[in-house]
Amino acid sequence: MVSRATTGQTTSAQKSKQEVKFIEEIIEDIYHRLGGTVSSSLSLLVGREYSIYFITSWLKDVSDTVDILTITGMSGIGKTSVANHVFELHRHEFDASCFIEKISSACAQFNGMLGLQKQLLGNIRKTSPVQLDRISENTSRIENALSRKRAFLVLDDIDNVDQLNELLGNKEILVSPLPMEHKLKSLSYNASRKLLFHHAFKCEELKDGYEQVSDNVVKYCEGHPLALKVVGSSLHNKDVAYWEECIDKLNQGPFSHINNILKMSFESLDCEDKELIKHVACFFVGMDRDIAETILKACKLKHTRSGISNLNDRCLLNIGEGNKFMMHSLIQEMVKDVVHQESPEKPEKRSRLWRHTESYKVLKKMIVRGHTCFSSYLVVMKVF
């Protein structure tokens, strides 16, 4: 969801190809002026030129009321990437701005909403927020702070309106008309090819001899950007025979297309990298890389740094803002499911435990049985 302190008339849904091309050229020029690399910076935005144009046009429409735009679409379709791109381009035009990710996941944690409120309040005020321990007090302070500023807020992964109400408590939002919606759809065939080539060949041109296998991969991924990114990265520097074998494996899987791709990418890792990604997915997403590496080395995990680079190259892991480990939720859930399937009914037989309730039950059971050595388990618990 994107919120700003302005509103206006909606732009026409039918924009000419010339306009889309024009905004794409503007975006590329901006990246060049900022010293960025267009091919890498916009790799996740291939085929999203119109969406960027639409959201930017909505953002530029000015009035004196609160306005909301919701960006919808299936998981992995690129909602966060598009919103973050527009946010970085235009945040400087507002008195205050804030991008908050994974709100639903945070709310599921102890005091998660309180942490989100403090983050938002700090960004709005541009100072350290007052340490308040009650959600209602923070809500009131956020509402007051927003009433005096022209703000640009991007709130990622909101499940329900209650989360929005608790976070903002803004009466203008609560009584505003239904938000405008912009739905991200699957990529076109040409955009899918471009994205696949970018990750598989590190360029936008098709290599000789790969015509048929590339076409088969594009058709299989059905325009899903994350699928194209992950499978393309796993096929980089591989010969045609390897591509054909990959396609055969994908077609044999009983699950959805995206799950097949993610699972296959996991299975293609060597043993050390499999163990590494299990650790990261279960425990370290959102943690500072340096701190996580220290813990992983203490766990006697070999070649941690090179393993992280390999996972990053395969688009299964990336280092986000603040040097933090970031992983797409679909990838994280796939890896967690791999661990869960080690013993679906008996958590004590799994290699890792990350749910507090399961960890507590297993540790309690082991103590009751008289076991004092837990070296066969990796258990991470938060104690408040």
C-alpha cells in the first residue's frame, strides 16, 4: 500500500506505447545521472514501465487530502520492487517519507506493532522516537506528526485494515474513500524473455542454440518475475543439455510452477550451501550479515562467506539495506518446509527448530527425559 498526503484525478488506463517508452528512458537517464547500473538496478523492473508511470502519475496529482493507492498481485510478482523503486525516486519531494516492509510478519512477533510504530515515528520526525510501551500512545503521536507534514509512506504486506489503523490511527485515512488499486499482472512474453536472458546470459540477447529451451522456460514460468529470476540464475553458464534436464524435472513435479522452480534451485545446491540456506531461512533473515556470519562460524559451518556469495548469485539470498540478510518470503517458506518435512509429526527429530512453542516443548521433553546435551539441535529462542 502506498499512502501520500495528496489526491487527484486518476490517469487513463490506456497509455500509448510512446508514453511508456518515454518514462522508461527517463528512468534510465536518472539512474545514469546517479551513477547506477541500469541493467542491474532495473533487472527486477523489466516489463513494469507502465506501472512505474502509473504510480508516478498518481503521486504527482496534488490536493490537500490523504490518498491511498494499493498495489495488488500474487506473491513474487514484484509489488515490493516496484513500490520501492518509485519510493526511492520521489521520497525527496516530501517533508517526510518511510518505507516499512513485511508488516504482517512483524505483527506476528511479540511487540511487533510497537516496533513498527517506533520505526515510522522516527522516520516522520527524523529524530529518535520517544520510548513508549503502549500502542495507543504511539498511534496518537504518529497521527499528530502526520497532520503537520506532507508525507509519502509505503506500507508493505498489510493483511487487514486493523493493522493500518493501529499503525497510523489517522482519521483522514479511516474516513477516506476506497483506495485506488493498481494490480500487477504477469509479465508479457517479450518481457519474460528479457528478464530470463538478463539472469541466464547476463545480457538481453539470446545465445545461439538456446532458442527452444529458452522458449520452454519462459512458457513454464508463465510471466512470474521471481520464477524467471531464480531459474535464470540457476541456468547461468549451463549448456543446452543442462537446460533440457532442468525443464524435464520441472515438468515432473507435482506442485505449482513457482514451487517447482524454487525447490529445484534448492536441490541443485551442494551440501554446504543447503545447510547454509536452511540456517539463514530459519533464523537469520533480517539480521545483520556480520553478526549472522559470526554465529554461523561458531556453528562450525564451513565456507560461510563464499556460500553467501553463491546464494546471492543464485538470487536465493541478498544483502539489503543496513547490511541485513534478505530473502523472498516464497523462498524462505520453501526452505522452512524442507526442514519441516524432515519430520512432520515429531519436531524433535528435525535439524532446526524456530517456532517458540515447538522449541519449548522439545526442550521440556528432553529435560524431563534426563537429556542434558542438545548438541544435535540448533534452537533459537527469544526471551522477553
